[in-house]
Amino acid sequence: MAMAGAINIVLSLIFIALSFWTLQTFRFDLFLSNPKGPQAKLLQIFLSIVIGHSVSTFFSDYFGWTRMLQGFF
């Protein structure tokens, strides 16, 4: 149980970092009045957390579902 928690934490951090990295290429200047300001950076961080957590939850659920299927066959 503790190992699963540690894996979920690491997965979340990895996917948050990956989503932050990929959002660096997004052109926020098309949508925001001050894309270099602190509010724009905070928005980018929040979007990274939301996207990274969603992807991490998907993979965590997927691995859990595959473990449940092992008992089915």
C-alpha cells in the first residue's frame, strides 16, 4: 500500500513536470493581455498541475484496472 502511494506521488510529479514543459511552447500571448506577468505564470503552473494530475490519475487507474483483470483470466 505504501509503495503504491509512493509510485502515485512520483507519477504525479513527473506528469506535472512534463505538462509544464509542454506548456512552455503554448502561445499565451494570443489569449492574455500580459503573458510575461506573474498572473500568467501562475496560470501556467495551475494548468500544469491540473493536466499532470489528470494524466497521472489516468495511468494509475489504468494500471489498477490491469491488475484487477489478472484475477479475471
